[in-house]
Amino acid sequence: MSGAYDALLVVSFGGPEGMDDVMPFLENVLRGRNVPRERMLAVAKHYEKFGGISPINGQNRKLIAALGKELQTNGPNLPIYFGNRNWHPLLADTLRQMRDDGIKHALAFVTSAYSSYSSCRQYLHDIERARLEVGVDAPTVEKLRPFFNHPGFIEANVAHIRAALEKIPEERRAQTQLVFTAHSIPESMATNCDYASQLNETARLIAGELGMPNWRLVYQSRSGSPSQPWLGPDVCEYLRELHVGDNVVIAPIGFVSDHMEIVYDLDTEAATLCRELGLNMVRAATAGTHPSFVAMVRELILERVDPNTPRRALGTFGVRADTCPADCCALTSSPVGRG
């Protein structure tokens, strides 16, 4: 194995961990975007329902703990650091700590499986901006590849959907509607990346493994101007097309952990709508710390550390390259996300 890499950096969106964090966090997320303050205050009320706490940081800490055990047991035994785009621990602060600890060349696992400006290229910009803030002695950081079609990611989602299906009467499972969700993005952004096609491939692979022909990919958490076209249909619009008494499993495959887009948009809004419509809804868990997902992260590390490691992918897309072309996922509209 090569000794070129001396740490793993887990990079994520970040989220508030108390009411005092909410507005500063949202200001970080929305800085440079033409979003009315009234909209920001409306989103802040979503956090108020949960004491100002997004699950995302806590879930990332659980993932880091599971990864630490995986790497200590099976190698490579790299120290793991945690840095966020929008809230503490912020990337620049983490890179300073890494520099002070003597880290020179880290790999980065970004908690997004797909390719788009917001889910991939913007993180590359965030890392470089943080390195510039730290200075010439900042460690170099190389991002691990997208993993939307990696067997470990598919296995984790399949397992969680099977667990959700067990909550539906056995005689009705074959007719259950499987609804895959992902964060919507502007159509202008989607035209410059493979986000929608990758999501469709992930959904197809999971549904095929489950043997469930009744599935649909929909979107959620739109945050832009009503006049701007975004990917659809929206999850709530689609739920209204179903019939009273239908059983529905919602699987948020566009996310690897729970955060506000899950606990508010799905567990609160969509769940309330399903009760009103007479639908029996069960929400599947995100990949989280499922053993297959944790082992996948180690495998992505090994791909870079040991060139003899097989690079696995399912379906027709194959394995994405380690380094994206300079014009990949170019930005043509405002970034998205809440955290």
C-alpha cells in the first residue's frame, strides 16, 4: 500500500445544533443568494419544531465512529477528521487542525453519492477555499469518487427498504408503491450534470434487487423561486396521485443521512399529507451506518491507496473517474440545500 495519504476528511453540509445556531447557519447557507429574509425566517421555523437541531452532524459523528472501527480493524488505519460547508466544525478550522497535527495529504469522503454542482463541484470549491484560508502549509485534499452505483450503497438502501416493507401487511407488500426521493435542483443546473440520470440508475438498481416494479423517482425540498423550473414531480404532488388505502414506502436515496430535508419535509409534511389522503406511509432509513455502506467507504479509500483494488460499480454507468473534468457540473444557477 502507498503511504501517500495520511488522513481521511469527512466533508458534509453541516447543520445547527441549537436554536442560537439556526439563523447564523441559514445566513451561511444563503449568503450570496437572492433569498428574501421572510423565506429564511420561514425555514427557521422548521428548525424550531426540533429545538433548532438538525440530525446531520450527529449522524455524521456516528458514521465517523463506525468508519474509525472499520479502518482500525481492516486498515488502512488513517485518522479521521470532520469538516462542514456551512456550520461547525467548519472546513477551514478542521484543515488548520490537520495542519497542526502534521497531516500533509488527505482523502475526502463527501457525504453525497451523486454528481451535480451542489453535491460535488461546490464541495471541491469549498475545500480549496478553506485551504487558501489556512495558507501554503495547508494539507492537500483529494475527493473520493461518486458512489451512486456502488454495490455497498445499493445494499444498504435495499436492506433499509426491506425493513420498511416488513411494517406493511405481508399480503399487501407486492402492491406497495415504492417512492424514491432526492433533493430537487434547478433544471438549468441539471442540464450540466448527470444528477437525474444517476438517481434514476440508483432507483432502478434498488427496485430491481427488491423485485418491486411499482416505483417512482420524485423530488423534494425545492427552495428556489416559483418562476424557476426545478426537477419534479414534487413528492407531495405525486402522493396526491395515489389512491386511498395505498401502501407507500418512501426511500430518500438522494441522501446518505437524516437531516432537515428528511425529518421535516418527509417525516412531518409528507407524513401528515399521507394521513390526510388515507395512505399508509412508511419511511425507509438512509444509508447511515449500515455495515455495507461503512465498508464501501473503506473500499473507496483502498481504491486510492492500493492501485490493485478492484473498482466496483453496478449497472451501465460504470466507475466514475477520480478527477472530474474542469467543466463538469458547471454552475448556472444558485446552489441549493438546507441541511
